[in-house]
Amino acid sequence: MSRQTIMLGNAAIARGAYEAGVKVSSAYPGTPSTEISENIAKYNEIYAEWAPNEKVAMEVAIGASKSGVRAIASMKHVGVNVAADPLYSVSYSGVNGGLVLVAADDPGLYSSQNEQDSRMVARAAVVPVLEPSDSEEARVFTKLAFDISEKYDTVVMVRSTTRLAHSQGIVNLEERVEIGDKPYIRDISKNVMMPGMAKKRHIIVEQMMNRLAEDASEMEINKTEYSDTSIGVITSGIPYQYVKEALPNASVLKLGLVHPLPKKLIQEFASKVDKLYIVEELEPVIEEQVKSWGISCIGKEIFTIQGEYSANMIRQAVLGETPEHPQAAEVPARPPILCPGCPHRSVFSVLKKLKIHGAGDIGCYTLGAVEPLGVMDINVCMGASISTLHGMEMAKGKEFIKNWVALIGDSTFLHTGINSLMNMVYNKATGTVMILDNSTTGMTGHQDHPATGKTLKGEVTYAINIYQLCKAMGIEHVYEVDAFDIEELEKVIKRETEREEVSVIITKSPCALLKSFVPKGTCVVDTEKCRKCGMCMSSGCPAMSKTEDGTVKIDEVMCNGCGLCQKNCKFDAISLLPNQK
């Protein structure tokens, strides 16, 4: 018997995995996918873990599948790039137990460095894609993905987006289906992708996709909704919701399987409508295939290839109707900023004082690129900071990078920074790497990682020692410094950027938002001593402001007592009031 509840899209995906009898889940946190694994971890029947990166997560899920159980790997769209190597190979070798990859795209770039479309990756990898449009479909499609995986012997991608992942909807809960383990059968020709075997498997994979495309026209998740046939719309996922709101009388072909496409069903639908529109966010994946079949349709000629869609945008593009809105009040800009008490602010303040440039990475500390800190010049992807700095030195020499450092967080270092640092050592580089260790994966909501000493399930485990890890690579000059000890930090940075060898500076101070964090107290300003010079505010702490007469004011509710403002004041106008025990 089912019961109803309201669920986040990510929680619904987790529920679908649970109901499908999944036994193994592996993931790396990344918005908008993070809550999938956090919810899966609540089900005791599923082994759930944080992997150091998405490639490892995919490989863990593949191993579980090959052994004969259902497994899932979850990640954001750029994480799919990291997992691409095993993904492209397992698409050839197939599965044993059902295998699902959840790829969470981010139209609108709410928390990502690009707007890539995971359907494009799936097409290149020859992987089927299901795309739910609400929380209930997120649950149902995830379950269905495992059935398709086993029936067609393939990994299946469930594509989500930020709007689906973080919206709530009604979900019908069903009981878990216990799937018996499939026996492991040794089959080298299927599971070892040497060239001779892979050539044969490629043929089988293409045959599978053709069979799936043929069957897709009869699948219930691809459904037609006929109404006024003067306008027909082919759509999928969240855009379906916008289409139904903007064009309530239009005929709609809603696709649940977006790769491969149900050609017969699309041809039939197109023949029954006067004008056909393709509504899909980001790339024209559906549109290009439909047009390649000689079917006349309208798509990106009138719809943007960028960002999220909306009902108003679709209404305007198709009907030419411009919605009337009351004059909106001007809202002050709220750029992202480091939290009060953030140890990264202290590090960046010292780097700015020393006029050091930063080759940056992905995390909270990416905000070091913007004023008033403005010390991060380059940011590419997870783990790239170290390699970028190395590339600069190999191109321009040591003199060029004497006022540069690589900036990377503890979680990101363990994600893909280790190999980059190894590369520096191996190739005789001399750059300085700063690992900003705040004891968590901060940007995605404080998930644990291999150096925190806790698993996704909250179990105590061995904590990787980053200092010892760097020393094990043969790096002689590795230093741990309190992020708020700005005098020592300045001294170490000056010395190490001049050094003719690879060096690592690990700044250790916990994130101020961790539950275990205890503020030292509250900083207060002596208005009689304040010279109104603004030096204390140079680091951009949001707990600080100026009164009308220019005197500095500190919000006692926001202040975490980190003491950075106190150390920057040359006139002893700021003091720290310790917490009362």
C-alpha cells in the first residue's frame, strides 16, 4: 500500500533507489545533486558513501553492479566529466545488477562554472537517458531506470536539473522491492575492454540502442496529450511544467526517455499538429534529431540556449504575449561573500597585503576572486589550481610565479589535487601550494571527506593526514599554520614563494558554520579610539559596517569572534569579549 508525502526532488530520487532494491550508492557532493546521497544514507538497507571524486564513485557503482547488485552513482553535471572515463567504458561492457548514474544539470548557473547539458555526454557515451519532470516522476523514473538497465544490459542516466532537485512535490511512497543478487559470471569478452573485445561490444551496444529506440514508442513514460492541434509541443523534464502553464490548450508530447528518442511516436505526433515546437532547456538535443528526420519544427530559433526557461518566456516566444508586471521595487544587489569568521578571509587578507596572485579552485574560497579581497586570478575546475600554477612556471619560469600561489581546499585537494601536486614534484617544479583546510566540504553544505574522520553514514573512520600525505610525496617543505595567525602566515608565504623547491602551506582553521565550531567571543569597537581609517573593514567581513559619522560598527549577532578585524586595527580600537561560560 502506498502513502503520500511531500518530497524534495533529490529526496524522491533517493526514495526511488531505495524502493528499487539498490544496495550500493557512491557519490561526491556537488550542488544540485548533494541531497540525493544524504537521503540515501538514511536507508539502512543501502550502503552509502562519499567517494573522494566522481570517477571513483562511478567505478564503485560499476564494481557493485558487476558483482550482481543494483547500484547508483550521483553527481552534478561537471562531475560527469570527471566520471566520463569509466562511464564511456561501462556503456560498452554493460551491467549485471542494474546500474544508474544520476546527473544533475544546472541551467542558470546557480552554483557551477558552466551550463553543460549531460544529455550530450550521454549521446556520446551511448547511454540511455530518463528525464523526470516532478518529484513523483523522480521516484518512479529512478525505479524504472534500474529495470531498463537490466533489461537492455546498460548503464542508464537519470537527468535532473536544479529546479527539479530543489523543488518539492507530492510523492507516493511504495515498499522496497528486495532484488535477489545476480550471480557473478566470469566473462572476459564482456567485461575486459581490450581493443579486440571492445570492437565486438560496440556493435552490441549500438544494436541495444536501436532496440531501445524501437521499444521507446510504446513506453508509458513517453505520452501524448492531444488538445488543440494547431500547436504541438515536444518537451521533457521541468520545461513540461512551463509548457502546461504557458500553453494549456496545446497538444503535448511529453518525453520521459530523451535518449534514444521514440522516432515512430514523434513522427506520428508531428503529423497530427499544424505547427511543432521543441521546448528544451540548454542544448537542442531533441530538436537536432527531430530535424534530422526531416520533420519541420521550431526550436532554438525562438528559444534561448542559455539559462532556465519560464512560462512567461515560452508564452512570449510562441504567442508573442508580453506579460504585464507591476513595477517591481529595486532590490539591492547581494553578491556572494565569505561568512563572518571564515578562515579563508584571513588567508586572502594576507595574500592581498603581499600582492600575491592566486591560481584558484572550486569551493567557498572561489569568492576570493571578488573585491574587496580580489586575490584569485584564475579558476578552471576541481583540482586545476595546482596544475595551472605548474603550467605557468613551465611556460614563464620561476620569476613569473614568485608572486603566485595555488589555492585549493582540503576536500578538493583530495578530490583531484593530489595528482597535480605529484606532477609538480615529479617534474621539478618550485611553486607554492596553499591547502585551505577548513575540515569540511563547505560549499555544498558541510559534507565529510576522507580527511574528516567520518563517513557519510556518520561512522568514525581513519582520517587521512594531509600533512603526512604531502610529506610522503617527497615534499620537504610542508607547513601547517593557523589561518588566523596572520603574522606567521605572512612570514611563511614570503619565505616559501621565494623557495626554489615545491612547498606546501596548510592553513588549518575550521569552517565557522560547522556544528562543532565554538566562537571565541564577540569583537567590539571602542568608539573613542576608532580613527575611522577603515583598515579593519578591508577584508570585507559582513558583520562590520560604518555608522553615519564613519565609526566602525560590529554586529554582535553575526560576529564569530575570529579576531581578524582586531589584528588589522593599528590603534587598539577593537577588543574581543570572550564567551561567558
